[in-house]
Amino acid sequence: MHTVEKIGGTSMSRFSELMDTILVGKRTPDQLYNRIFVVSAYGGITNMLLEHKKTGVSGVYARFANAESEEAWIDALNQVQVRMQEINAELFQGEFERNAADNFVIERLNDVRECMKSLHSLCSYGHFQLDEHLLKVREMLASIGEAHSAHNSVLALREVGVNARFVDLTGWTNELPMPFEEVVAKAFEGVDIASEMVIATGYAHCDEGLMKTFDRGYSEMTFSMIATVTGAQEAIIHKEFHLSSADPMLVGQENVVTIGRTNYDVADQLSNLGMEAIHPKAAKGLRRNGVMLRIKNAFEPEHEGTLISQEYHSEQPRVEIIAGRKDVFGIEIFDQEMLGDAGYDIEISRLLSELRLYVVNKDADANSITYYVSGSRKMVNRATRLIEDRYPEGTVQLHNLAIVSAIGSHMKVQGILARTAVALAEAGINVQALHQSIRQVEMQCVVSEEDYEQSIIALHQALIEQSNGNGIVAA
């Protein structure tokens, strides 16, 4: 019985610590194997290859896609090579391993450089349009980061005597792409998990095109598929922190509680708030195949972390997590012609989807509907203008908001709504909207953006810290 374990980019940048914790540490030889690791690129590398995830600063892909001069994107690619070889030098003291790592990087980047030059030249002819090929270029560039970190990991493990195996899912030498499941199944043919520590790339090249749907969230899909195809007993995601009752940076490390167990439903609610324990579609495969998911702190290997399963519900009703997001815009549409016209919701929802605005929640009354969305301010403003053009008789207002949620696998606690409202009122916070479904796994409070941090603190104090000692919501 084996595990499949995912390591993120920030953790990979602390690789020497990983060697001492989750990869090797004090394990005996028989404890090293029956483990498959799926690794992300080192922190910052994918930003350099594509674009910076937070600031939007152009990387190789963005410069190529924006039709800048050839020198601009080649210079960016050269910078990637310099950084990758710096990482190699930091990781390997031995000449053999460092040369092997450098040669791998140089070979891959030379292939990419020639491919992109040829494509750029081809698209100078009118019959070939660059836009038609950009997604493939994006996937090709992204795959280099994962291949680099996975190959390095195998070199480092072999250096200390571990029988490590590199499983390259990037399709670098494949003639034709295959279906996702088939790609993974074929890659693991002949792999002896019991005697080999497998290091697989977080990117997998397949017919479906993972980046088309998941963009930079593809590594969790790869992780999930490997777990289901290989029949893993447990899937583990290693993060830099525990899954806790709230953000310790807000409520204080001494006040948070590590969540020992919860279910996939709770994980989905967190994902809706932009705090993914795992991507919902990645969780879907694990759920369907009965694979339990564990979230662990990569640098506290002795801690059991959080076990997520399909069937778990807390024995006693309680709030498990206070979470939220502050990058929320409320798009409020008021129109007295709205009553009885279901087309409003359908049409506006389609518009928001086309603009790639994520709808966190929505509410409605007879004459108005409000969408709570997350996305760029530019797209939000555009959505507002398009809605005003489509419904000239209506009034559209835009609000800067935050959503703060109480979440739990079993929250049917009498009076919890009243206690939540009182806690926020006593903190001087005005609740602008409140959502609680009949299933009672989450209660969302919509507040002004500037009240976000204080709302988290107030609800954590009222619903988790002031407990009776066994985790039940305070009476």
C-alpha cells in the first residue's frame, strides 16, 4: 500500500530541509519506498517562464505572446537558464551531479528556444496565426519548471543512496499526446513502487490540455490522477503550514487549532473562498475512488496533519474554520422589470463567466440581484459597463467587499446565526449580507473590505476560542 505525495514550489525551494524531513530524514531503507512524489517547479521559476502570478510582470511566455521583439523573450529565457543553474549550484556540491543537472536544463531550454524561434518565423506568414499556438507554447514552457525540479530531486536522492526514479510526464519526446489517464498509466508501467522512490513531474502533457482548464493549477490534477491510477492508499499534500482554524497571522499562533479531520465538502468551501486545500476537480477523482487526502506541514513530518475523507462528520456540531477572502466586488443590479424574469440571472452569469470573473456567491430579492465576484478590477469595471448597456432602465452599483465564513462538517448549532451577528456587532462591524444554506456547512458574512481582518478575529474568538473545551461552538 503506497502513498502519493505532492510538494509545492515554495517547499521545493527549501529542498535541503525536505531531504531531512519528508524525503529521507531518519527513515530506514524499508521506510523510504512505497511513496510517489509529485513535485512543482522551484518557487519563482514558473513566474519567470510565464508571468508573475500576483503582479502580472511578464515572463518568457507573456513577452512571446505580446509579440515583443525576439530579443525580449530570448533574453527572458536566458535569465531562466541562469536562475536554474544557480539553483543547481546551490543544491549540488559534487561536480557529477551539478554537471548532470546543468546539462538537463541546457538541453531542454535549447529545444524550447529553437521551437519558439521556428514558430515565430512560421507565423510571419499569413496562413499561420500565433494565437492558435500560444496555449501549446504556454504548456511547453510551464513543463520545464517541473521537469527541472523532478530531475534534480532524483539526482539528489541517488547521491545519498536512495533508489530514485524520474517519471517525466511532460511528453517531451512523445510523438503524439494521449488521454490523461493513459499518459499516467503508461508512465508507471514497469515501475516497482516497493523498491523505487518515484519523483514525477507536476505537469502532464495530454490530449485534454491541462492548462486550458486549470492553468497553473495543473499539478494537483496530475497528483490526483496518479493517486487514482496507481491505487494509492492515501494522497498527501505537503504545505508550509497546517490546515488551521484560521490564519495564525491574523488571530495569533497561540489561538489557532490544527484541524485533525474534516471532509471534502469543507475542502470545497475553502476552495470557493480561494483557500484551496486541493482543487475541487482534483478532489473529485480522489473522492470517487475512495482515496483519503491528508494535508501536512512539510517541515513538521511527525505531525499527522489533517485527514480529509468523504464520509467524515464531526461527532458534535461545531465550527471548524473561520476563513474568507477580501478581493470581492459586489455587483448590484436593481431593476423593477426584473420580477418574474429568470433571464436576468442566466444572461448576467454567462457574461461574468465570459469575462473570467469568479462568482463566489449571489443573492436576490424581487427587484435586485447581487453577484459577489473575484477577479481583476479591469474586468469588473467592464462587466459593470456591459450590464448597464444591456439593462439601461436598471441601476448598477459596485461595492468593495470581503466575505468571512464560518465552516464546518457539522454546524447545526442552535443560535449560531445570532451569535455570529452579535460577535460582529460587538466588534463594531456592519454585516451587509448574510448567507446560510439549509445544509449548514458554511455561513458567509459579507462585510466592507476594510473590516475583513477584524471580522476574522471576532468570529474566531466567538465561535472557536470561546469553546467549552471539546471544540463545540461556545454556548
